[in-house]
Amino acid sequence: MTDKPDNIVLDLLRAIHGDIAEVKTGLVELKERFGNLESQYASMSRRLDRMAGDIERIKKRLDMVEA
């Protein structure tokens, strides 16, 4: 009779273990995707900064900026 409760507990622990493994896998995937987004954001930010500098130089050449 004691085997039955032990089996239930073991079954529950195995189920929990499987769920945790799925959560870990999902977390790894989310971290990878977030890393990709960070890289893309950094790249876009650098390009926007360069464009802002280019626009300022164009304004200066066209005398559109007050000294």
C-alpha cells in the first residue's frame, strides 16, 4: 500500500521536472531573440546618429543653421 503514494509523488515530480525543462527551453529561446533585437536596435541607433550628423552638415552648407 505504501508503493501507491510513492508512485504518485514520483509521477508528480516527473511531471514538474518536464514542465521545468520546457520553461528552460523557452527561456533560452527568448534570450536569443532578445539578443537579436538588441543588436538590431544598436545598429539602427548608430545609423540614425550618422544621419543626424549628415543632416547637420547639409544644413551648415546651405546656411540653414544659425551660427
